[in-house]
Amino acid sequence: MPDTMMPAEHLDAVIIGAGFSGMYQLHLLRDKLGLDVRVLEMGEGVGGTWYWNRYPGARCDSESHSYCYMFSKELQQEWEWSERYPQQPEIMRYMNFVAEKLDLKRSIRFGTRVTGARYDAAANLWRISTARGQSFTATYLITAVGCLSTANVPKIPGLESFEGDWYHTGEWPHEGVDFTGKRVGQIGTGSTGIQAVPVIAAQAKHLTVFQRTANYSVPAHNAPLTPEFKQWVKANYDHLRAVMTSNTNGHPFNISQRSALDADPAEREALFEQAWAKGGLQFRATFGDILQSLEANATAAEFIKRKIRSIVKDPATAELLADIDHPYAAKRPPIDSHYFETFNRDNVTLVDVRKAPIERITPRGIVTGGREYEVDIIVFATGFDAMTGPLLRLNIEGRDGQPLSEAWAAGPRSHLGLQVPGFPNMFTITGPGSPSVLCNMPVAIEQHAEWIADCIAHLRAHGIARMEATAEAADSWVAEVNRAAEATLLPQASSSWYLGANVPGKPRVFMPYAGGMAHYAKICADVAARGYEGFALT
Ligand code: N01
């Protein structure tokens, strides 16, 4: 029987997405609560963002021993990472290892894109439809669609006329792209672009990098893990987990309490040098006020700019790369493997598209500043319609048929980033208003998934049919999200995707919660302890 003629399958819960969050949520709801659960996944395998982001150089910026599930000591002890930062294929192997170990795949429908989800108030359930014409009904709808999974391809006139090939990094062909002998144009110098540049340059005949906003980057210093470190990680599971769940950003290191302004210039320079030599996101943790005080931030920013100028040999290129318009780490700070060094290669050119924006794409290349740069391949490392994009494209309708796009017309509004007023029994893992992207993602995900599972267990134990964030609670949470952001320098990067500023027409609202992961987890726990304050339970 074709899928379209099948009657709707009823489930206790439907989870959308089989990345880190969907997989853990499935395990909790199915194996701990004994619910009938299905995960609907667009891709043909598990992995979520890592299933799609297969671009050259794709690697996680969190260190491997922390970029994994920590809820299970057994999983942590059994898995062994090979490098300091895991590459995309290794993360995929890890995700498949977990999926096999927890026997998750039997509850996941792959190749199944959700095209709509509508709350039926009379029946108090969600009606979910897919591109394959299947329908499901579920008491609980849980979105596990990630924050950075909706590719943003800028609308540049003429793209359709381009006679070469073009790719967005977040929708990379599974068979890979051969750059050998090709002239490549890459647009975008965010975390993705900075990872891709050295790898593409090593293969391509010529790489032209179109830079709109220059970016800071700190060396990753990736390397194979030593047997001693691997052993240390296993022996220190409890300690690592305790550190990661008790700090601001879910990483296995704490941010220094010291002000950058307390150190004298020589000592400060020495500490930055040490951090630079160590590499990675820890650079940001060198002092406690880098993200709070412009003056403190400038010390880190100037240090990195000096490094750029010392690495890049051509002074004009170095100036362009160091001409950064925002405080360090106000945009998500990239880390790299020889990014700035790559501009010393003869086959790499940097083009400033800030002064002269890209005008159009022709059959042969990219036009800016009145000049055509001929290329065979265009790589769009242009980011994502972040946080709200993955949710809005699901076409969710809440109470009275109100589309989520309408409820969020002025920007996302939720309580704790977990529930939206008017959308009963729907939970959003790492939704806008949660710390998610400002945190090491697996830590945020575990907290969200556990809170949701505990909440559903509570609803069932108390015979509560419906849970819905109140409008008042959502308004006060939005105010808290704004307050937390304003206490930092984060909103000062005016073109950042944290603000939705990278997508034309998107409301400018600071989306992630900047109050710190541990603090957020405590707020969530307190809300639950007070009988789910801010949620109407009926
Ligand atoms: O995207 P971005 P990303 N013309 O939005 C430019 C995560 N991540 O994919 O800044 C010219 O940061 C744009 O320029 P501007 C991480 O959280 C994680 O790099 O808008 N340029 C910018 O340079 C990260 O923050 C890992 O002026 C245009 C770039 O494209 C997030 O994903 C690895 C343009 C987009 O940068 C997104 O990073 C990689 C146009 N029309 C990414 N439109 C891990 O390690 C856009 N740009 C886990």
C-alpha cells in the first residue's frame, strides 16, 4: 500500500531529527519511560548536522573528549577518539556506534522529511505529515532539528546562470568534491569557511576567498591523542562531567576569574602567548572579562591582530585580514588549522567584498568591484538561517491553526527555549532562548533532553493532558535572554547570526541565552521543582 493511503500511526511522542539531541531524547523516552516513540529523520542516517556538513576540513571545534554523550559512563569508556578535535567522519562513526549500542535505529524513520505538524486541540494531539505522504499522530512533539541546519545561500543575482558547480558547505555532496585543477571561489569566512580554506587551497589550482567581514581565529593545534591522554580521559570521567556541567559553556575547562586589566602588559602578553600555543576555544578563557569589558576584550583582539600581521607575509592581505570590526568572540570565535598561513600560498587570493559587495554571478564567475573573477566552482560558506530557520521550515501550526512563523513574526518567543505559548505539548530541544550554541552542544542537549523526559514523566504520573508555556512566562524569559545578552559584548557584532542579522528580513533578536549553561540548568531545575512554574498544566 503506498504511504499516502496508510492510516496515521499513533505514537506517544514524535521526535524530529536524529542528531545528538533526537537520539538521546529517543533513548530517554523509549528506554527509560517506556513510551512508544518514533524519530523522523530527513537524512538517510543518524548524525544530524554532521550528516550534512561534510565540507572539506569539517571538524568539531570542541575537543573530542568533551564532544560526546556524558550521560553514560559505559559509552564514554568504550569509545576512543583519535584526535584532539574530531573530524566529521569520526563523529559519524561515533554517532553510529551510539545508535547501535542503544539499539536506536529501529525507532528512526530515515529519509523522512517532516512537511507539517498541526496541533489538534479537540483531540489534544499533534498531526504530523511527511514529504512521503505518511501521517502520524502524537501526544508530544519534540523538535530535535539543531540550530544550524538550514543552509543560507545568499540571493546573488545570476547564480542560476553559473556554468560551473556550486555547493553550500552545509549541504555538501556525500561523494565529495574534487578540486584538482579547478579555480575555486569561496564566499564566507566564518568558522566553516576558516576550516575549509586551507584544505581547498591544498588541492585547487587557485582559490579566491571573498571576505566580507574579517574574522579572528586562534590555532586549533589539532594532533593525534596520546595513549596517556586517552587513559586520563577514561580515568577522569566523573571529574570531566562535573566540570562540564558546572560551568558557563559546557567545555572541560573553566574560564579564568581574573580580569585582563589586572595583569600588567608583559604578563598579559605571556598569558596570551601561552593560550595561543595551547590553541583552541580555551583562548577565550584566558581572562574572565574578555566577553564583558570592551577594554579587556581589546587586549585579546589586539593580540590576535598582531599574530595575523606576523603570519601573513603580504602587508595588504594581512591588513585586510586584521581589519576586524567587532570585539573578539562577539561572533562565535573560529579556530583553525593554518588558516592565516594559507594566504601565503601563491594559489590563494583574498578579495574584499566589504568595500565592494558581490554584484552578481555570471556564467563564468563572480563580479565585485567591477571585476569578474573567473571560477569553476563556487563554495558558499555563508552560514545558516540559524536557530529559528530549522523550526520554521517544519510548518508547525499551534492552537487555532496559528503558524509558528506568525507567532514568531517579531522574533522567537518561548519559555526557557523549551516551549512556545500556543503550542501545547511541543518541546524544542536547543530552541531559541536556550544556551545551546553558546555552550558545548552535547552538554546543552543532555540537559534539555533530560528536562523534557522528566517533564513528560511528571505529566503522565499526574494525569496532566496538556502543558503549555504561558505568554507571561515567555515574555519574561525573552526579557531575561535580552538582559543576559546585554550584559556581554555579544550583541556588538552587528552582523552576527546570533542576532539573525545574516538573513535579510529576519527580525533582529538575540536568540541564544547568554546567562551561562550551569545557571540556566539551575533555573530549569527550579522551575520544575516549583511544579513547572510558567507553564499551564491542564
Ligand atoms: O557561518 P557564519 P558558518 N556576501 O554565518 C559570509 C558553527 N560551526 O557556517 O560576517 C559575502 O558564521 C559572512 O559574512 P558576514 C559555529 O557555531 C561549528 O561559518 O555576514 N559574504 C560570513 O563570513 C558557527 O558560528 C563548527 O559579513 C557573505 C560567512 O559568510 C556556525 O556554525 C564548524 C554573504 C558566514 O559565516 C556558522 O558558521 C563550523 C554574502 N552575500 C561551523 N553572506 C564546529 O566546529 C554571508 N557571507 C562544530
